[in-house]
Amino acid sequence: MKNSSGSTLTEAGNYYDIGVTVCQLVYHIIVVFFGVPGNCLILRVYWTKTLKTSTHVLIMGLAWADLAVCFLHILGISERILHLAGSAAPLWVTVLISFQYIALGTSSVLTGVIAADRYDCICRPQRRFFTHRRGKIAVLASLVLSFLMNIPGFFASSSNFSNPYEVELVFALQFAKFVFVLIMIALCYGKVYLRIRKHTRVGALKTTVQEGNNKAGDSEWSTRFPISLGESSQQTSSNTVDTVAISGHTLQASLPMEIKSIAGPQPTPGGPCGALPNESGPFRNGKSAVLQRKTTLMLFITSLVYLLTWMPYWIYATVLVSYFRGVMVNPSSIGILVEISYVVYINNAVNPLIYGLANRRFRKDCKEVIRKMRF
């Protein structure tokens, strides 16, 4: 009877193990299916842009890192297939999977750097730190930093994470990286939000004042300077005559110099981004302001998804470290948390979807790229 019960439990455990492996296999396939072509599309769209800014460079760097993470899920697929076949994955598969952690870390660091770039673009437009060249340096520095921070993880994985101290060191380095990204997102996007909100209020105030000035100017003009179409004033001088073409007629009026003070200072052409009169920054005209806001919203949503998808992983890490420290934890709950922590890879696959939903221009560029790719 006992042998029969033990046999039943063993079979149930085997079925459970097969079910978990199949679910992992399906998950890896989904990540590859959405992540690889999606990130390739991002790279194609931004690669075709003639004028590349630091934002373009950083987005492309993030797409390269996400593409590497999603592509290396093919190794996870092969590992699960071998497990279902009753075979162990060869050593070279385990080694290559380690590179996935480097790409994952690079993606995390670049998320924080992109937040800093948004702050630099919106809040410091005349004193920008990030340039096209420095954007490339930031991408390379993120890759090197991720490699250095994953060195302890290579040694821990070689011992199958059996040494608690090595595991705690790995988690500590990963947590330091996560805190850095969290601080950058909170500070930089917080300042960007305040800057955009201030611009919105100032823009509304300027519009109200301008409309009032226009009404006052029209009233002053009509009462003090009667004019007629097709007629020229006999008393004019080079500094007091304005000529305006309306519906094919020539409109001339003798304007004393004091009328110049009624209209106020005239707008001057904006800088490279286009701006409101007497205002510097990325909000120099309506189109530029809308573009900057949509780009910022798109990248902020990306950062928010990053934070949310990493939360289950940190719950798992906290429980595992507590288990190593002697806290009574059910081992089966750790196994469940391990499976849930895999949602971290969703962050690397959904960025193309976020870009498309939050940015109409990106959708338009994608349609154009896909149209040109048709045979």
C-alpha cells in the first residue's frame, strides 16, 4: 500500500514537472515571437532617421539589448525541449545563457540613462550634456558596467547557486543597479513633469494676454487711423507707412511711431527646436512641444513597465535570502516565486508595443518601413 502511494506521488510530481516545463516552453516562445521582430522593427525605424539625437542612440541601444535578451530565449527553448526529452542541456548552452544576464543588465542601466537624457532634453535644452557621441559612450558604458556586475553571477551559476554568500552578493549587485534606475526614473521624470506643467501654464497665460493685446490693438487702430481700400495716404514717410495686402487690394495707413508700442515686441524666429517668443527649450512651437511630450510619455511608460515587471523578481530574491538566513519558508513557495519571476522578461518584449501605442509618429514610421519591405 505504501509503495502504491509512493508511486502515485512520484507520477503526480512528474506530471507537475512536465506541466511546468511546458508552460515555460510556451512562455519562451511567446517572448521570442514578440520580442525579436518587434525590437528589429525599432532598430529599423530609428536607423533610417537622418538626424540622430542622443535619444535615438539610447533607444537603439535599448532595442539592441532587448533584442539580445529575447533572441537568447531560443537557448531556453532548447533547454526545455531537452528536459522534456529526458536529456540535460550541454555546457555551452549554460554558458551562452549567462550572456543573457549581461544583456538584461544593459537594458536595465540604459532605462535609467534614458530617464537622464529626457531630463537633459526637456529641462536643460541650452546646456545639454548628452550628444550623439556621448549617447554612444553611454551605451558602451552600460554594457561594460553590466558585464562587471555579472561576474559574481558567473561563478555562482557554475556552482548551481549552492553557495548562499555568492547568491547574496549577486542579489546585492542587482539591487544596487535597480535602486540606481529607480532613483533616476523618479528624479528625472519628476522634474520633467514639473517642467512640462510649468510650460503648459505659461503657454495658456501667454495666449490669453496675446488675445487681449490683439483686441486692444484692433480697437485703437479703428478709432485713430481710418483707412480705405485702394487709396494711398498723401502724407507718408519711410518710417511711418505700413503696406498690407488684403484680397488683392493695397492697404496703406500713416502710422505714428507710438503705434509700435501698442502691438508690443514682435516674435523672433525660434532656435532649432522652434519655441514660443522669448522662451528657450524644447517647447518652441506647437509641433515640437507635442513631439517632446509624446516621446517623454512613451519612454516613461517603458520605465514604469520595467519597474513593475521586476517587482516579482525582488519578492523572490527577498524570500530566498530570508530562507538562507534561517527564516522558515516553504520550499514549494520558493519554486512558485521562481516561475513568477520570469515575468521580468516581458519588459524586453513589450517595448515595441508601448512605442506603438504611445507614439503616433512611431506607428506611422513602422507602417512606412513595413510598406517598403513588401516584395
